[in-house]
Amino acid sequence: MHNDYPNPFNPITTLRYDLPENSLVTITIYDMLGRVVSNLVSSQQNAGYKSIQWNATNDRNEPVSSGLYIYTIQAGDYTQTKKMVLLK
């Protein structure tokens, strides 16, 4: 997984990742209390270079507040966690 860009961001950031093989991919964004903010991706995807944008909204399409967020990507046996900052 590459770092999101831009970071800090307002109001959109792009998460980029490479899949070496077909995998079930899950990308989840959490607040600093560990609560799920948004489930961006949860699908079977083909190998290749991928990207997805997050527009700083939760799963109910409501804007989230400024602050530090954590995102995780899971693809097969691979898991990675990174931080991003939303500045308004």
C-alpha cells in the first residue's frame, strides 16, 4: 500500500494499492477511538494497480470532523495500517 495523497487533506484523499494476485480486499477507516467511520472497500478484486478516494464522510454519507484517522487494508493474508490527517 502506498501512502494516501494528499495527507493532510481536505476534503478528498486517494488511497493507492497494488494487488499482486486476485484477492478479497477490505479497506476500513477508523477514528482514534477505534470506531469504524467508513467501509470503503469490501470486494473481490483482480490483480493490478488500484486506487480509491475517500471524501471525509462516514458510512451514512455525513461529513466527519477534522482529526487523525487510521485506515487498514486487508488483501488475502496481507494487512497494513496507516494514518491520515483531515484538516478543515
